[in-house]
Amino acid sequence: MTLMSWAGAKLHAEWHGFADTCAVDWGLRIDRLSVYKTSMSKRQAMQEPTFLILTALAAGPQHGYGIMTDVAQISGDRVRLRAGTLYAALDRLLGEGLVVVDRQEIVDGRLRRYYKLTPSGAELLAGEAARMQANARIAVGRLRTLAGGLT
């Protein structure tokens, strides 16, 4: 790619809002095009695994395996996160500022990292829970109306 076509692609990406810029310690800029630049605050509805991860962390800091077992328990074993899915989600949530690393420790020669919910993560979770609760209330009301009309 020539410098001119790269610059044009970068301008196009910035115009459409999906260019990320990262600074490197040596003062160099690294630009990357990201077609999938979205944040939780822009989404209409949170994906269930994300909701369950944030719900698990609402109980307090947890390490990865603790989050996986808590998510399974919260969902009645309906959702069982695999390690790759969990850590990809945690990386995204860290990047969005919804969770932070609380502490790290070495257990049996392995690094164990604990994550905790940030205030903005708690706020987003509360908003999503309220949205889901409002939708459920409407659904229950309509089902009652439907059941009353069927008798």
C-alpha cells in the first residue's frame, strides 16, 4: 500500500469512526483500522455472557475460574463460559473501563489475576438489569392478559 492510499484509508476510517490510534513508548504512532469499534455504552442490549460476567463481579473481585463457576451458578448451568471466551470478554471489558485488575498472586506457580467491577461497569450493569426488568414486567403483564382471554 502506498503512503497516499494508506493515508486515504486512514482518513476514510476516521471519517466513519472506526480508526484506533495507539501510542508506543518510543514515541511512534501505530494506527490500526478497526471495523468493529463498539463500546457497551453504544449498544442497545448487552450480550448475556457479558451481563453474567459483570453480575459475577458485582459480588466482588474474582479470578477467571471463579468468574466461570459463578456465571454457571447464576445461569443455572445454562451458560458455561470457556476460558478463551471469558478472557476475550475480560480484555474487551478492561479496554472499555468496565472492569479493572484488582490484584495478582502466584498460586501453584501460576499467575492468578483478580478482576473487579468499576463504577462505570456497575452503572452499566444496573442500567441493563433495569432494562431487562422493565421488559420482563411487560411480558408478564401481556401473558396474564393472554391467559385471562384464553379461559
